[in-house]
Amino acid sequence: MKVIILGPAWPYRGGIAAFDERLARQYQAEGHEVELVTFTLQYPSFLFPGKTQYSEEPAPEGMKISRLVNSINPFSWLKAGRYIKRQKPDLVVTAFWLPFMAPALGATLRCAKRKGMKRVGMLHNLIPHEHRPGDKLFSRWFVGSNDAFVTLSKSVLEELNLFDPQGKKNRTFSPHPLYDHYGATLGRKEALDLIGLRESQRYVLFFGFIREYKGLDLLLDAMADERMVRLGVKLIVAGEFYGDPKPYRDRIARLDIGDRVVMHTDFIPDHEVNRYFCAADLVAQPYKNATQSGVSQIAYHFEKPMLVTNVGGLPEIVPNEKAGFVVEPDAQQIADAIVRYFEEGWQERLTEGCRQEKQKYGWDKMTSAINSL
């Protein structure tokens, strides 16, 4: 089978690009011919200042990548669509995560349409965390450009009914597979040495882009709990600021927790991701709203227990008291759960739970779900 994956890929970086490239690898491993079609311009600077970032990693070996789509140039959409059509793929899988991309991706898919080709939308999000005027209209355009859909959370599967209430287009839910390409598991001491931290402390990790909806402010408030000092708990914040860092830095100063928050807020290259997860005792995702998160799947790969909030698809992925704790997005509840984790000795039990749960999230299950449509 010939497969084209349309969406972010190298030289762009971030979770969606990592997903597309890992999905391509799985299809290759199954014996299919695969090509990634990605952007020449993804986030225009006048709309997303400072947003577009390029990977420092080398190009993926053995992977064909064509950069054709300019997100704001309609002529490129026509060109990319015609190119895809000429390749005569059996399957086109298109990542969707932001309504801004809908005109470009939808038009490309409509131009690419040909008999015998299946167009499957891979829905990371459908209605964004931070709404803008026109988002639902753009999402509707993308939905109309596909033949079937895979959603990574049940909440997005339900949202799809807003755009296809009669269920005319096939759809299925398949949870986000493991991110298993971030290197080997390291010993805790080795990982801590590599990032310059002391073995005697306990560490909670917040990983990934720092955006308002991800609730870092709640986690900082939780870290101000006096019990954290007694337990020797520090917070590692590893990831880039998506917006203004000042409110977070001011909050740390106001709460007087600067000595217990380790800020590594440059982009974390792929080859360093394992250091942070292997150094951590607990991975925290204190999101205020969410569909699903690739951070959970990195944590599962490294068998790290998680603290997640009861929003979107997070409780679907992290069963309470089996692979982690599920709490409401509230600083006091977050603090209570962290204290309980360390005081009651949950680490060994939840690590074993992660080891069991991760078996559900193979990439072969994702390709099977796509192919079933």
C-alpha cells in the first residue's frame, strides 16, 4: 500500500511532527511505501510571533519528506494537492490539531481526491483549547475534506458529532500510542547527573510547551505547600514558553519557591528527553482543559507514574490509583496528591501499573485502526 501522511514533519519540531514521523515509521515497518508531505511555512510570524521552530535533529533517515504546503498561500495548496494526486496513494492520513490549518489542509485534500484513495483525518484536537472566531467553520471545512476519522480521545470523538451529526463518515477512537523514540531508559542517578541535579531530592516533572491551559500556575501554587519542603520535593519545568514567561516568573517569586523550582525552559532536543523523564519521580499534567496529551505516552514509555487532572481524555489514559492519580484542576488537590504519592509509598505500585497499561498503546494498534476505516 502507498501511504502519504500530510501534516507537520521534519524540519519542524513538536508533538504533532513527532507523531507523524513515528506513524510513518510504523507503516514502513509493516512493509508499506510511505511519504510525508509537510509545510514550507507552517506558522506565519505575523500571526504566531516566535511560534515556528525548527528541529536541531538531523533529517529522519530513510524517510521521504516533501515540503509543499504554505499555510497562507492558496496556490501552494493546489500544487500540493495535485502532487499528492499524481503519487496515486491508497491512503492519505492528515494530522489536524488547529483550525487555522483547516483551509490549507482541507483544500489540499480536496485537490488530491481521486478514485480508490481513502482520506483519513487524524484528529488530535477538533475544537481548540483557546477558541477564536471562525474556528468551528474552519473545522467543518476540514471534516468535509475527509472520508473517515481517527480520534485520539473519546471527547474529540463526541465533538465530531457536531460536524457530522448523521454519522455519515466512518470514525473510530484509538488512543495515542507510546512515544518510544526518545532514547534508552537511564538510571535515575545518571539522568540527574546529566541535568545537574542532586540525587537526594524528589522531583516532579512538568514537561512540554508552557501554555495557559496546561495549568503550570496551579502546579506552582501546589509547590508552595509547606509539606513540599518537609518531603524534599522539587519541580522540574522542562519546555519552552508558548507566551509571556513573566507571569510564571512573578508567581514563583511571589510564592517564594525559587529554590524549589528548576527551570529548563529552552526547547528540549529529542536526545535529551529521556534525561528528564528518567530523573523524575512523578510526571504532572495539571491541565485546565485537554483532549489528550503526548506527554502521557512519553511517561508510559519510561514507566513513570503520572498526576493528571480530570479533564478531557486524560482520565481515560491514566486510570486513577493504577498508573497515577486523577484529581480536579485545583492547586490544593494537586498538592494533596503529590504528598500522598510520596508519603504513602505509591511509586512502586504505580510504576508496575504503568508497565501493564503501556501494553495497550502500540503503534500497530493505531495503523490497524486507520486501516479498518
